[in-house]
Amino acid sequence: MLRLLNNFIIVLLCAFYFLSCEYLDQFVNLQPIGIKIEPDNSSVLPGFYSPVIISFDTEMKKTETEKVINIHSDSGLTAGDLSWKNNNLYFVPVSGWTAGIRYNLDFTGMISSIDGREQRIDHYISFYAINRDDPPLLEWYSPFNGVSVSVNDVVFEFHFSCSMDRLTVESALTLDGIGNKTFNWSDDGKILKVTPDRALSPWRLYRWTLKDSAKNINGVPLPKSYSGYFTTDIDQILPEVEFIYPVLSSDGCWYPTGTDIETGLGAGHGIAVTFNKPMSENALRSLRFEPSITGRTELLSENSIVFIFTRDPEPEIVYTLIVSGDTRDLEGLKIGADFSINFTVDIPYLNIISLTANENSVIDNFSVVNNVTPVLISSARGELSVSIRFSLPFTNEEKQTVPQKINILPFFPRTLPPVALQYVSWISDDRLIIRWEGLESGEVPNYYKITIPGGKGGINPQKGIYMKEDIIFYLEAVR
């Protein structure tokens, strides 16, 4: 009887168990949520915008599920757009995938389905996009870090481990303080040379940066950013003026005259300026004069220039030659302060030492205004012979023009007839005899005005030399 009772209890418990399981299964689903992730570990997504897909076997609570997905790389969190298609969650990167770098998908946390199931998940997947190529490397560059270079002919050179995408490299390269530049690629895109369009500034620290946005031809970026620096201080010597001296041109060349600049600059001379080192073309614009003098500047050598006057400076004037402090050498270094020197030209004015009229009237004072000298005039032809001795000799070329420039005119009374030139003779390089005829003497005093023109348009014994002013004197024709 007891055995029958025990068997009955066992049967009753089994029936109760099966009935309770059937009842629970009818109201609560205890099955785990099925999940499938694409891509799987170490696989490669084919395109820039290929989606990461997480598929569920049931409808999920979308907002909660989206919160537990996280995709990142060594560059940081990857921003993307999430969307659902049925029970599939899609992740598409906003800026597209970057080729060759490893991405990590972290799908961890609590998720819930619409049917009430909750589940903690821990999924970690690493994948790539486009390809799994090794990243490019910057293997060598020049100038090297910390070196001193010249400001001229600087060429930046970068050598990469593989062929690079030119646009991304050029966009990723920053050269501080350098504007326009030329890019030149070689060796199938592995070597880049960058040439600045103008010289660099002297004594300056330059830095460059190549960002990790630079990519190879397969789209794989540099694994890191690179940077470097150098200084343009290879030349430590400042330019300065060494000599300033007069020079004379002969057969197209300029030669030192052997005189000093302060008092030795003569007619037809130029001024040479010598520096202690090779200079830039800026030196051609470095000279100025006070008072102003017109002319042009030419290179004599790599470290000297010559100023060529349009016309000779004026005698008896103190000039100041100034070499600008902004004058630069080939490295762009400046003199720093204006250099100046005073000088006067060794160009005398032409003077008349003596003047004799008809061999007996000597005129030696030309400073007296309206000075009248009586001169005996022959009654027959009315001749007047004037002998003039100058302070400087005349060249043969200039001798031809002097008699035409000296003139004699009737002064009083106005009715006197004109005077004619009769005879001209240079008895030496500095002495002229000139004879006129047609002068008249009478009861009433007759006056004649003789003018020897001065200034630059007057008589010139040689180029650049002249009388300071006109010399005018009056003769009274007497019997």
C-alpha cells in the first residue's frame, strides 16, 4: 500500500513539473537572442562605405541596442549613421572607412528584445576596410633636424617606403613661414622634393609637419604624423662696407684712381663701394646722396658695386654718400645701420687769369659789376684784339666751340653797327686770341658789352669743367 502511495506522489510531481514548464513557456521565452555580426574577425570590408551589420533573430528595442555599439581605431572613435532593416542594425561611417587600418567593434552591454528577453552581450571584433596593406613610412628627409642651412637653394626632400598619393601628401605637408613652393615627385611617387619660390629669411627657425592624413596610392595613411626643424644660420658674418674709393672707366672696365673719396673724386669718375662678402642685388639699390645726385649703380664684382654719375657732381659742395642699413648679402643678412661718408669733388671751376684788350688794356678784376675799361680803337677798321688766358687747358675739341660762344655786342648807343669776328687763334692750350672789327669811337662815348658764358652751357675746357658764372665786362671805345 505504501509503495502505491509513493508511486502516486512521484507521478503527481512529474505531472506538476511538466504542467508548470508548459505554462511558463507560454508566458516567458527563456531562449537566448540569436546574434550574427558582419564582418567577422580579421576580415576586410570591400568598400569605403560598406556597412557593419548586426543581425538579430527577433525584433529588438532599437534605442537600447544602438547604445551598446562602439567602433573605433587608433585615430579615435569612428562616427557613423545607424539604421535598421527589419531585425538588422546597419552602421555606415560618416566619412567612409580608411584603408589599411584596424577597426575594433565593441558590442557590449545589456540588450532587450520586444518579447521581453534581456541579455548581456560581450562581442569584440577587429576588422579592416579596403585592404590590409602595411602602412607607408617616411624613411628619410632633408634638411635634418637641427641642422644649419643657407637661405638660398633650400630643397626639402622626403623619401617614403612606397608610392604615395600626391594630393593627400601635398595637402598634409605644412612648411611654416614658406609661401609659394613647387612640388616635384620622382621614383614612382616615393620621393618628394619641395622647392620654395623665394629665398628663406636668415637666422630663423623653420618647422615642417607631415600629418597622418597623407596616404599611399592604395589609400593607407601614415601611421603617425612627422615633424622636423632647422635653422638658416649657417652664415654668422654680418656684411659691412670695407672701402669707398673713386674709379675711372677704361676700355669698359673700372679701375681705382688711387685717390681718396673725401677729396679725390674727379671729372668722369665713378664711386666704387666694396663689401666684406658677396652681396645680393639689393646692394644695387643701397646708395643715396645728399644733396641728391642722379646716376645708376652696376655690379663690379660679387662683393662690390660702382655708382656712375649721369653728370659730374658740382664743385665746392659737400656731398654725403649713404649706404643703407638695409643692404643685404646673399644670405639676406643686413648691414644693420646706415654707413655714410662726406666728400667734395676734385673738379675746379674754370677761371680767367687775365684778359688784355688791344695789348694795352689789362682787365684782371671781373668781380666789379659794370666795370668799364677804355680801349683804343683804330680809326681805320675799328679793330679790337682780345687775349684771354684761362686757368685750365682746353682740349682740341672744345677749342672749336669757344670763339662762337664769346660774343661782343654794341651796348650804347643802340644805333651802333654790329661787330664782326675777324680772327681767332689759340697760341697755347690755355690762351686764346680773338679779334673783332667794326667798333666805332666818336665824340660821344661808345660802349660795347663782351660776354664769356659760364655755367654748364658755357665754355668748357673739357667735359664736366666750366666757369661758375658768366663773365661780363664793358669796353669804352676811345680814339
